[in-house]
Amino acid sequence: MSVPEALTALEKILGDRLSRSKSDLDLHGRNETYFPYAPPDAVAYPLTTREVAQMAQICSAHGCPLTGWGAGTSLEGHALAIRGGISVDFSRMNRVLEVNPQDMDCVVQPGLTREELNRELRATGLFFPVDPGANASLGGMASTRASGTTAVRYGTMRDNVLGLEVVLADGRVIRTGTRARKSAAGYDLTGLFVGAEGTLGLITELTLKLRGQPEAVSAAVCAFDEIGPAVETVIETIQMGIPMARIEFVDAATAAAVNAYAGASFPELPHLMVEFHGSEAGVAEQAETFGAIVADHGGKGFDWSSRPEERSALWTIRHNAYYACLASRKGATAMVTDLCVPISRLAEAVEETRADIAAATIPGPILGHVGDGNFHAILLVEPDNAAELEEAKRLSHRMVERALRMGGTATGEHGIGMGKLDYMQDEHGDAWDVMGQIKRALDPGGVMNPGKMVRGA
Amino acid sequence: MSVPEALTALEKILGDRLSRSKSDLDLHGRNETYFPYAPPDAVAYPLTTREVAQMAQICSAHGCPLTGWGAGTSLEGHALAIRGGISVDFSRMNRVLEVNPQDMDCVVQPGLTREELNRELRATGLFFPVDPGANASLGGMASTRASGTTAVRYGTMRDNVLGLEVVLADGRVIRTGTRARKSAAGYDLTGLFVGAEGTLGLITELTLKLRGQPEAVSAAVCAFDEIGPAVETVIETIQMGIPMARIEFVDAATAAAVNAYAGASFPELPHLMVEFHGSEAGVAEQAETFGAIVADHGGKGFDWSSRPEERSALWTIRHNAYYACLASRKGATAMVTDLCVPISRLAEAVEETRADIAAATIPGPILGHVGDGNFHAILLVEPDNAAELEEAKRLSHRMVERALRMGGTATGEHGIGMGKLDYMQDEHGDAWDVMGQIKRALDPGGVMNPGKMVRGA
């Protein structure tokens, strides 16, 4: 077991694409949120699957950790090489390999970002729908089972990855899935690697489902006096089968932050922001039906628009809500929580969280993808203020306890990484041990993103 | 390793719910298709998860195989206890445990059939959409990753199981998933057990997604002179994003068989049969748009109806197509093939298969769920005619070769069972070994449905 020996062997393959520069180590040792600086021993920039396979063989032989790195946008420290070793930066494996318009699928490399993919697709009439907000890499999105605003209509990465090429710890290269839309041929390995956070292997290629760009899109926003009726509106909308493309909640504090940040003029109340995709007549009908449900629940100011500039403004606001919240407390850094509950418990979960934060010493606007029962608090702390960070962790801890008590999950979309490992036992019980058995079967030496996901990792 | 000792211990727990009667062994030793009679040593009828867990402990201790049995409707011999041991018949674990209308989910036992569930749901306005044709058990449907006519709209079992309770080989009882709609918390064990055909554990409880019964339903049928334009119609329809609830293909031979069997009067040509779900205005718009695509491709006789009795007649015909094809050759038994290809290759795959069957010594009408690229040939052979069975196997073999050559899968929905094990290497390569590693990690003694799914099983 020797990282230096691994580095020597890796350098022979990668040359100057194995970097130990301070700037590279710094970049890959930092994260989007509150986890401490944890630099790898080196950063590798592979160009091919073959190189990744060679890296895995070398690193397995020398017990040197391999931790994948996409765009560095994850929120739970997944990509930090906390046991040292190699940060495998996929930014130079970022090509679109195939687009198959008739089959509505594409084959891409893991370092490609979702915005880059959608730019390439623009002329085809197709798009890739999963939208976590950040311009994440597609390999990272698959590894963390990302979702976001459009999951209520188009599903998460679980639903949109048809197949993978994966390099295993021992250097074998496997292909999971096919380009057929469904299969009953064996264990669902695609589903196993999606969400495995790089602990079972490194994704080197993805086959993704694409969707047709909708003929028409309309968007709407409306305000409610209380959280309860906003959530009731969501439940009834989902039950009616209205195929919402997005249905987002922001609380009064978020509305206020957005007003201050973006010069908007939302009433300082809970809001729903929604989007409809379909035919011209279809989105009109959806908007009318949704509007009637909003009115039944006392929602105010409902207005819908299919003008692109108005829609775009609305979603720019929603996507910037994180930055608006950050800016609402000068100099603050954020811990962004993430939980998901059965939708019948959503109002209760949001209200309890709201009250808990109101009684705390730090602010925490709430917003989320409520069509899925998924929401976040953006807990705003002073950097280097240990007491505030502890307070944020306590609030987050109680959110997770609340989610599990209500039959939900510790994380709807951000994943386990470093921040949620302590909840795996509570959420999964003996099933967590089964995950450990699978990990040990596929990565007996523990070189794939060690310290993450499984017990005693 | 002793099956008799296991039986003695099991009898103490189960009493007369462990049966060795000839009729029970006969029933559980037979299958819906051509695999030889393979009776278990005994049939168990557990009532509780605890009993199943005790059975697993006893059987693991004595090396006695455990093979799950739902409704016995599978088509690849999955449920045959080919190494003897216990056939675990879940027919007495068939209760609906919970229906949560607000969350649109339910919790059921594995022996409940899909028709029983939908009867119980009728008053709620909800339904369970996966429809493989046969009135299969929900545990069996999950274990085989069943799909069927509605998968194009509502997905397969992969997409409709939120969580499971599973008894592992060593008797541990685990829960996978939660009632939250999505989660990023750890490996997707739910997805791993769905489609594992009982080789990793026995499913004792399922949490299923439900859908709202559509406000309006309409159905249509149309004929084409050739297969090509029928398939082109399907591709264009999917690309337009028309949310088809069903889009089924039957060939001219199937149309003829249905005419003879059900007194129908379809032209003896390739047909598409489709169904639309939505609002009144929505289904009308969908039907008009689809009708225009049909006309563009020279389809004939397009007519749509939202009258329940006409729709019902249409789908009764489609669901009885299997029996109509069987009846088209007196005294015949059927080998039902199943493959799935990228939709761009569908016309070619169907045409090649059509030509291959036309040159063979046995008839084989073709029909399928073409919105997914999935189709079947119903190869009609005389019982006990070894030469014809060999001919059917050769045709099926070439269908699989064709599917794999075209980037598809050896089975879209029927699963591996006994019939497709020989194709796992060709389809999955080294990924098949990974499945074996997972199997050995979770079932080191090989008691869970031995002889199936993995290499050297």
C-alpha cells in the first residue's frame, strides 16, 4: 500500500495530466459548502476509458484511493478525496459521442455538463430534462442520482440513464444496460451505479434518454397566505394528473430575499412557481385547471404566461434563489439541507422546520421541489463561526429526524457524501449492511471513493 | 446439506402449510410454456414475513433451495424449482396493507394479483397501471420486472415500485426505499431486487406507486399495408411527445387469428391499437394528432372512440390475441419470444423476424408493445414434437441474436428464467460476472432460486 508508488506508475501513463500543482490540489480539495479542505495527493485528467482502467489497476495494486470529480458542484462533499489519493477529474472526457434522434437517446462522456449537452441538442428538437440548478457534469449527476426542478415530470437520473460504461476497482470495463427502452435481462446494474457516488466504480460513458422539446411552455406564479394551502394545492394538482413540468415552492423569507437580490416585487408570502409543457391547447388547459385549484385554496395573483421572456425571468429568479438567500445575510456561507417526505406529510414537515428555524439563532429560507415532497432550507452561517455551524447542523439533524419519522428519506437529491453518512443506519437498518456487502464484493480493496457511503468505509 | 432435514424443520413451523401432496407438487412443477415438468420437494404457504425469514434460516442451514411462486404466469420458467427444495407459494400473503390516497401509493403483500389490487382501488379514483396481460401476482411482477401494454406511458415495475421488504438467504429482513417519491440515500436496492427473479431474496411486501384514473380514455385502431409505415407512425408519435397510454402492434397473421377466434372483422393487415388517457379535451387532441400521423403514413380505417364498451372490446381482443393465435393452430402449444430493440431498428427487426418465420416450418404471429421497441412472436408447435420445438428454439435464438446485433436486449419483459440464461454472456459480457459477484455476496450458499440468472448458478 503506497500512494507514492502509485503516483510514479500513474505518471508514466498520464504524463503532465497527473498534476500535483498547488492550484489543482486546492481546487479539488475545496467544496461548495461547509466541509473542511481536503486535498488529494494528485489530480488526474484522463482522456480515455482505457486510461481510467489502467489507473484503477495501478491504484488497486497500490491501495491508492480514486475519487471521481465532475464539475465540483455537489453539496455533500462527495468528491472530496478525504483519504487522499487521486482526484479523477473528468473535465477532458466531455464529448457527445452519439445523438440518435429517432431513438431519442444520446451517448456522452461523464465530464460533459448538462448545459453543454443541451446546447449541442438545440437544433435537434430534443433536450435532456434533468435540471439540478447547477451546471453539473452528467457523470456527477448520475453518480449522485441528481434530480431538481423537473423531476416531477421527467424523473431523476435514475429514470433517465439507459446505460453506463463503468471502470471497476480491478480495472475491468463493463457496460450496463442497452439502448433498448426497457429490459428484463438480469440485475439492474445501471440502477446500482446511478447514485453509488463513485464508491463501486467510475462512470466513463453514459447513454441518456432525451425528450422532445415541448411545442408550448407556459409558466405561472401565485402566492398564498399560509404554507398549508400551498401544499394542498400541490397535492390536488398531482392527484388530478396534471402533468406539471415544474412545481416549486418558495417561502416568504425566500420571496423577500429574491426581491432584495433581483429587484423583484413578490409579496412576502409563500409562493408556488409552476411550468407546463405540452401542446398549445394542452398547456392552456393545464394552466386553467391549475388556476382553478389555486383559487379553491385561496391562492392569489395567479397569472400564467407563455411568453419566453417572462418564463425565463421566472426561472432565473428560482435558480438564483440560492444566491439571493446567500446575499440576504452579508458575508454568510450556506449549509443547504435536503429532505424528502411522502407528500401528505409535506405541509407538516415544512411548518415544523419553519418553526424550528424561527426559534434558532440563524436564518434559513425554505424552498423546494414540492411536487416530489422534496425541500431545502438554506441555513445561513458566518464563515468560521463554529457556534453557528453547530446550530445549522442541529437544525439539519432535526430535519432528517423529521423526514425519517414521517416515512421519508434523509436526502431527496443531494446524496450522502460526507454530510449524511451518520443517517444511513437510521434510514436503512440492516439494508445498510447489504450495501456494505455489495461494496466489498465489487471493491474489496476499498479504493473507490473510500470513507463514503458504507459502514466503516 | 439435506433437504429431508430441512423439510422436518419446516414442518414444525408451517404444519400442514408445508404440502407434499401430488396435486401441489404437480401444480408447482408445471409452467405456462415449454419447459419440462420440474416439481419441488414440497410447497410452502407462508402467512407472514416472520415465517418466510424462519424458512430462509432453516433452508440456508440445510442447503435447501427456496424458489418463490406467485401466480405461475411467467413465460420463462422462473418459478420452477429445478434443483428441488421448496416452492414458496405466496398466495396466502395476498392482502392490501395500506392505501394512501394523498400520496398515491399503497403497501401490499406479494401474493396479491394486479386485478385484485385494481378491484380494491376502484372506489379511490386510483389504479395500478402496470399491465402484463396475465393476472400475475405483484410479487412476481416485481421479481421479473414485468411491463406490458401500458409501459410506454406509465413505465415498468422498475418505475412503479417505491420500496420493498425482502427476506434474505440468511433470514435477515430488510426494507428498501421509503414512501418518499425520490431519494439519493445510498445504493438503489429496490431496483436491485426488482428483476432479480428471486435469486437475491424473497419479496414479502411491496410499496407501489398508484396513478389517478384518467378523466377520459379513448382508443383507436388502424391498419397499414406494410409493417414499415406502421412503425414509422409509432416513432413519429413518440417523438411528438403524444403521451400514449398504449400503442400496440399486431401483424396480419394475428389479425387473421383474432378474426377467427373472436368473430372480429379486421382487415388481414398489420394494425396499430392505441389508447389515450387524459382530460376530455386532451384525449380528443391526442387522437386528432395521432390520426394525422397515421394518415401521413398511409394508415387506413383510423377511428377513435371514447365509448367504454368499444374500448373494452378492443383491449379484450388485444389481450386475447395470445389465445387467438394459440387457437389458430389446433392443439398447438406456444413458445412466446420476447425481445426489445432501439425503436429506430424496430421495423427492420420485425421484418427480418417475419421473413425468418415465413421460411420456417411452424407459424408464428407477431405482436408487441411497439412504443417501447418490444415485440413477441407466438411460435406455435405441436406438443411433444421435438423437431418443431427445436425449430421454435432456432427462430427464438435468431431473434435474440438480431436484438443484440441491433443494440437491444434478449428480453424486454419476460425475463431470463430458464429460457434466456444462455444469452447473458452475449448481452452483458463482464457485467454478467458482476451480477455473479453480487449474488455470491448476498446468497453465498446459493439457496435462492438456484440454477437461475448467474453463471454456473
